[in-house]
Amino acid sequence: MAALDPAGAPPADPALIDEAVELAQMAGAATLRWFRTAALAVDRKSDGTPVTQADREAERLVRTELAARHPDDGVLGEEESETLGRSGRRWILDPIDGTKAFTRGVPLYSNLLAVEDDHGIAVGVIHIPALSETVWAGRGRGCWCNGVAARVSSTARLADAYVSTSGFGPWSDDALLAIGHSGAALRTWGDGYGYALVATGRVDAMVDPEAALYDLAPMPVILGEAGGRFTSLEGTDGPGGGSGLASNGTLHEQLLTTLGDRPG
């Protein structure tokens, strides 16, 4: 699949945007049935990260719907093997982004869904089911939060910025010091929720030193349509760089310069 090319790509199909929002919200409803329940069992994957019945059920639900609605489309998800497609279109999903928060009863986890075509990411959805909040965007169609147009902040100085991250574990000491010395306020309103906060102007930047494609797939179109910018920490466009930096755009180069190659 090609990298995001908003200049030469056609606008997203509104019906496809609506469908992606519907599917993400269906996944969210499935996870809420397990949220803060005593019956929830937490397993460990081979990499040591947690996985639950809710993760698996939500991904299976979306995959079943997509197989019926778009049998020729590809599907890439976190919990099951990739389904290769024939249509030139691929759905990328993370059934629960923030599983650790989910297992602790913290309502900031999200369901992520993106649609990728020959021009890159066409549609992106971040659904935060426990807060009844959905942020979505379609290429050329704007960014929206619960039906209201979403826009990034206007903060111009890093010293005035709120910068969010998913956790301090992947950060180097040098990176933490660099952000601290910049004067920015560093918070851990992270995972997909952190990107939703940037797209809606509630924080100014989100940093993920380590992240997989399914963690980041919705972010280029969501941030771009909200007036911001999304790259890897090396400054490359698209969600496949293994790291993520979302900002209001004005602060982006300042953050890339401040962090350099230090975050991981």
C-alpha cells in the first residue's frame, strides 16, 4: 500500500466513513460488556503484553462483519493473522488500544479502525467507548468528534505545550530530560486517547516511541484533517514507522528537534 498522499488522492467515500465509525462503535459496545467485570480473565501473549476475551471478541466481531460486507478487502488486526484481500483496500484494527488501562478499569482505552487504499489511509476512527466519545476523519472530509468539527490547538511554543505519551517505559532518560528542559508539561493520557486529545485541541502533542501499525493507522488522516501533523519520530509520513508523533503542526519541528533520536 502507498503512503498517505493527500494532495493527489480522492476524498474518502462518506458511506465508507460512516461504516468505519459504525464498526468501531460496535467493537466498543462489545468491550463494554467486559469492562470492570469480575469475570474478565487476563492472559499474556508471547511478548508479555496482556490480552483479554474482550480484545478477541471485538476483533472477531469486526472481522465477521467485514467478511460479510467486503469479502474482497484485506484485514490486519492485532489478535488474528492478516487476511489478504483482492480489492486494493485494507482495514486495519486494534480491538482495544490500551488493554492495560482496560484491565485496570481505567476508561481511557479505545477501539481503533482505519481504512487504507492505494493512496494511503483514507479513513480513521478512534472510539473511546467508556467515555462515549468518537473521533473520526475521512480524507478530504474533515475531522469530527461526536459530530462536531475537530481542530488542533494553536499553541506556538513548546514551553506552553501539553505533551502526552502512553508511558515512560520506552523513553530514554535523555528524552525525558529534553522534554523537561523544554518547559512542556508531560502527561500520560496515552494510547489512542492521546491522539484524540491532540486532534480535538485538548493537548498539543502525543509521542509514542514504540508502536505497531495497528496502533497508529488512523492517526495520519485524523491529524491531517484536524489541521495537525503526524509522522514517525524520524519525521517520516505514514503510520508504519514504528513510532508516532502527533502535533498541532506548529510544534512539530520543535518536537522533532528536541527529541532527536533520543526517545527510545
